[in-house]
Amino acid sequence: MGKSKHITWHASEVTKSERQQRNQHKSAVIWFTGLSGSGKSTISVALEKALFAQQVHTYRLDGDNVRHGLNQNLGFSPEDRKENIRRIGEVSKLMADAGLVTVTAFISPYKADRDAVRHLLDEADFIEVYTACSLTECEVRDPKGLYQKVRSGEIAEFTGVNAPYEAPTEPEIILDTETLTVEASVSKILDYLQKHQYINTAQV
Amino acid sequence: MGKSKHITWHASEVTKSERQQRNQHKSAVIWFTGLSGSGKSTISVALEKALFAQQVHTYRLDGDNVRHGLNQNLGFSPEDRKENIRRIGEVSKLMADAGLVTVTAFISPYKADRDAVRHLLDEADFIEVYTACSLTECEVRDPKGLYQKVRSGEIAEFTGVNAPYEAPTEPEIILDTETLTVEASVSKILDYLQKHQYINTAQV
């Protein structure tokens, strides 16, 4: 239980179940993982918009609102990457408890770190979405100009080039972003959420 | 902007304003501060329940879901206390951005740390609630048996006894918990939220 043995608490009188009932959808953490340039950000933005349009209470965690806020004191060492993902996992857990469908868009290169988040969350809350795309294609896209900076030496270490990316072995959803459009990718996720009754099919 | 200069992002296409409109109430962070035993937990639990009953999308952060989760790697040194409050502030900001009324119940003894959270949040999102109660009365109540452990030497440092508590100078709400009941305390906060149009008076 960590360092705080003298912490006790009062249990909340509003339960996760009551929040889900009120919201008319289940909580979930839709966890994107994939190389830089594989489509995580673009698809997650479109997904959040589509979920909101369907009356789902949703929120997206990304580099903007996390790396520059909660995790601004973390760098990119393996240890810091692990702590980065751990904190995002803990925040996702709080948001799931609050009844939200949280969408996260981080490279999250290490399988062990993603699995730790999966086990941290309540069962079935974790939906791993792998944006599968070859390094070659990601480098061609290079939407942020990062691969170019790696090749020119401006960035020393980069996932997929000279730092490991461990692809998920059993993700809930695989999006082949070399062939699927953004719209088709969003549809595939929405279909999954409806089929598994996270969101109310009748509302769609 | 912290350590991550190569982080860029896609802006969310769902705004805080749209979330607030959907929820029919404003976002807010209702930040309790006060000595151990002053009533933070009890009142915050009752407040969350009352807000939920009024169709407000609300969530409570407390020692349970934060100290044992996100902040489990923090202790009670001044530096760790500061980081504890910083992270809670950052999570509150994310939840405010997600459209929630977040209720936090932590001693948060240092004025500078609370003020940092106030300035981190969007203007008017921070509502500081001071549960004012004398140390003598808190020691008599001692709901968690902590003051006894301090007096017996089992706990070395404790806020209000031999570690500082800096009372707020201009909190939005002061609750004199030596005289106010829990119900009256909750009412006072709800009145404030209605008067300042955080929640819709018509819904009450």
C-alpha cells in the first residue's frame, strides 16, 4: 500500500455502478499504443468526438494534457517512461471510477507497463488498441518531423528506431493504419464498444 | 514546459465548454483544507452524495484513491507533500477539463501549494473550503486515533502538532465545524455553488 500507512479514509457513498447507470454507458479505458506516426493521436481525437456525439461521457489523455502537466517532471529514461505510464494508468483508473470512457494516446512502448495498467484497472475496463503501422510508413508520414530529427542526430533515442517498441500480443483491437482510414478505425472501435455493451446500442 | 520538448499534440475537438453545456453545470474543484479530524472527509463524502443527487457529475479525490494509487510513491517530507498536492492539482485540472465537479479532501497544509493549484486551474474553477476547527477539538474527536499515536510517539511528525498547518487567508468558504453540522456544512457549499451559478438552481 505504498508509503502511507497512517492513511485511512471514508468510503465514497456514490459508487462506480451508480455513475455508470446515470451515464447509461460503462466505464472504459481505451488505451492506444503504437509507434510515433502510427495514427494514435488522429484516431483518438476522432474517437473522442464520435463518442461525445453519442452522449458518452468521455475524456482523452495525451501528451498535451499529461506530459506538460501531471508528468512534467518526467523524462524519457526507461524508469521515467515506466512512471509516466503508471501515473497515466492511475489517472485512467480514477476516471473510470468516475464513470468516464477515457481514451489515452501514448506510444507506451513496453508491454510490461501496459499490462500493469490492465491489471490495475477493474476487469474489462482496459481496451488495448494497437495502431499497427510499419516503421517505414511512420517515417514517410513523420507528422511531427521527429524521425527526421532522429536521423539527423538531433534526437538521440527514439522508439522504433533505436529504442524498443514491444507490440501487443493480444490487444482487444488491432487497427492496420496503413490501410484503414481514420473513419474506418473509429467505426471499428465503436463497433467493439457496442458489441461488448460498453455503450448503449439503442443510443447510436 | 518541463522535460519533454519534443512532445507535440493534436488538440481535442471536444471543448470544456461543450462538456459543461452537456452536463448543465460548470466544472469546479472544491478543495477542502483543514487539520486531521476537522471534518474534511465526512463533509466531502456527504457533499459528493448531495451533488450526485442533483444530477451533477462529480468525483471525490481522497487518501484512499490517491495516496494508495497515483501517489503511492510519495511520503510525508515537505518535498513529497508538495508533489502530492501538485499531482492532485493536476488531476483535478484534468477532471475539470472533463467537465466534472471534483471534490478533494486532503490536509494540504501549505498555503503555497494550495495557491499553486489555484493558479494552475482555470479562473473560478478553484473553490477553497476551510474546515476550521481548533486543534483541541480535533484531538478530542481523533476519529482515526492519529493524535493519540502522535502523543504516544508512534507518529513522529503530525500537522498541527509539530508540523505546520497554514490556514487559508481568503478561502471561498469557511466552515466552522465546531458548531456547524455536516448537513449545514453541505448546505452552505451548495448555496455557494448555486449563488455563483456553478450548478443550475432550477435543477435543485
